[in-house]
Amino acid sequence: MKKLLRFLLLFLLALSAAFAVFWFSRPEDLSFEEHRARVPHAEASRFAEVGGVRVHYQEKGAGATLVLIHGNNSSAYTWKDVFDALAAEFRVVAVDMQGFGFTAKPAGGDYRAEAQAALVVGLLDELKIGRAVFVGSSLGGGVALAAAIDHPERVSGLVLVDSAAFTDGRGASLAPSFVNWPYVGTAVTALALTSDRLVRDGLRKSFYDQSKVTDERVEAYYRPLTTRGGQRAARLVRAQRQMARVEKSLHKVTQPALLIWGAEDGLILLEDGRRLQASLPDARLVVFENCGHLPQEEMPERFAREVLAFAAQFKPPAGK
């Protein structure tokens, strides 16, 4: 019996050591300069220090501001196909939230929607932008709502795209069950992410048009998850993703809101879009047929038209 216990102990120590070597062999975070050539609109990329966090964002255009906030396990990349069209009429700021893209991924970071909203508002402070239309996709929609609740004076309007808002969402999950396994979930997830299969499967769930799941798109979503910081942040975001406070405070959101939803979204269902519309005092819902969770990527031309038409009301009068 003692020999067996000794063997098991040595086996576990060897396994832990092997995983430590595997874990620390990957980079802590992405280097923007190393990946610049593969970043859409890299010429518009900037970095700012916000509350001790190095934040990556892309900025283009002039006039009233649209701030674009991506969803979970995403980045400013999600706006690449609408960035120029929106920037032709507005000042556009597309931000990588804490834990995503090329923004820092602190181990003890606060990844709640309210903290992400404060980070975005802090970036607007750095850029000397007073008010903006907040455009949020999925989790980014929850962040935009948190900003409207906690910083109403900074949010002139909202565009909520297949948005998180409720604690009891009934759609599918992108993450496999082993992500939440106690003790070994981190190790199993890290091993599973040695290939892009999980990301590719997740994108297939996100798009109605499967031709959109290209190798280039998969690589862009997978890239941050090849780092220790990216994987750690993904788990922390999942653990801290609570919409209870946002849901309870939806009645406080008085800004005009445009809701854009893919009719075939299996992750955040259209019924939640209708429920969100009914929960907001001044909201209009536009449904994209034959479209999934990411209308800005699946139907970018129509998406840009809808956003530009809605945001036109926030442009200053001519001559001012």
C-alpha cells in the first residue's frame, strides 16, 4: 500500500511538473508589434494607460463618437468590416476590453461588466470625449448597459447587438463543460486549446452563414487564447459574468436604444431581445433574418446602415 501511495505521489508530482513546463512555455500575452501585419486597421491602433491597465483601441473619424465594445472571447477585430463605414460619418473608438485582444490581462483583474464599463469610460476621459453612443455586442452589450446605468451622463445612446442583459439566458454556451471542472478545469482547457478546434466550433455556433467561419477569422479569435493571460482572463470573465445588477437596473436606462438581433442566434435568443426591448423605456428592435450572433460580421453592410441611421440623431447641428 505504501509503495502504491508513493508511486501515485511521484506520478502526480511528475504530472504537475510536466504541466508547469507546458504552461510556462507559452507567452504571457500578445505582442502587438509581432502581430501587427495580421491586425485589421492596424494603422488606427493606439494604446492608453487607464487605471493602471494598458488598453488597446482603434480610433478613426471625426465628429460625434461611437464607442464599439466587443463580446466575450472577442476583440476590436469583430468590428473590422464596419469600422470604415462608421468612421466615414463619426469618430469611432473600438476598444479591447480588459482581458481581451491586445489589452492587458491582469491575474487579479476585475472583469465584471461594471468594471469593464468603468474602464471604457476611463478611456473616454483619456481621449477627452464627453459623451458617446455605446455600441455593444453580446457581453459588450451588457457592458454598454452598465455604462448607461452607472455613468448616464457619458452615454448619449445605445446600440445593443445580440446583447447580454439577463441572468437566465436560455441560449447555448460556447464553452464546453470541462471549463468549469474543479481543480483540473484549467489544465484540461489549456490542453484543449493547443489547437483551434474549440474556437472553430464556437464560431460555427455563432454564425448562420457557415462560409463566414474562415481560417483567418478563426485565427484572429484563437490568437489571444494561445497565451497564459488570455486563457486565465477567459476563465475569470466566465466566473465573474453576472448580469443580475444590470438586469435589476434596466428601468434606469433612459437613453434611446437600438437593438439589433440575428433571428437565428442560438447563443442569446431572439426572445431575450424582445424581453430586453420591453424592459427599456425607449428601445426599437431590428431583426436580421438568416443571421446568427454576430450581425456586424455576418451582415456588415446592413449593420452599418442601421447604426448610422440611428446615430444620426446624435450629430451636432450643422455649423456647430
